[in-house]
Amino acid sequence: MSLSQAQKKAFRSIGHHLNPVVTVSENGISDGLLAELERALDDHELVKIKLAIAERDDRALVLDQLVVQSGAERVQAIGKMALLYRHNPKANPKLSNIKRFEGHHGRH
């Protein structure tokens, strides 16, 4: 499922206020990190991750791997921050960054 430009724009504005829930270091992607990302995507749907990796090309490769392994969609990647989204129809409205946002701002 591909996000529309309007959705991406809305998600970017939500993501702007989020703190990173997962940090990927130079050590790369571990099973623990993937499990953490899985949990975060299940709970929040839209998550910010920090790529604490010096080389830009390495960051891009790691981000691509995360997207593939998590089945999430990349919403945005700027510098060392990236936003990933994965729809969860059963997400808890109190935890989901998308549902919380829609609740505050009404549906468009």
C-alpha cells in the first residue's frame, strides 16, 4: 500500500513532534533492534528512528534494510532521522500516533 502525497505530508507534520523510538548505531541492525521496531510500529504505526551512522550511504542502506525487514513504508528521511509508517488496523487508539492525531484534529 502506497501512501499518497497528502498522507505523507500529514504524517510528516505528525512526525515532526515525535521523539525517536529506535536508534540504529554503527553496529547495524540486531534482532533486538528489529523486535523493538516491530513493537513500536504495532503500537504507534508512525515512528521516528534515529540513524546514528556517520556515512550517508551507510545510513541509506540500513534504512532500506529496515523498511524491507519491517514491511513499513518510508515517509521521510532527513539527515540522521527517518519516519516509518506501517498500518495496524488493531492499533490501540491511545498509542497510535495516527489515531491520536486524527482524534485531536478531526477527520479531513
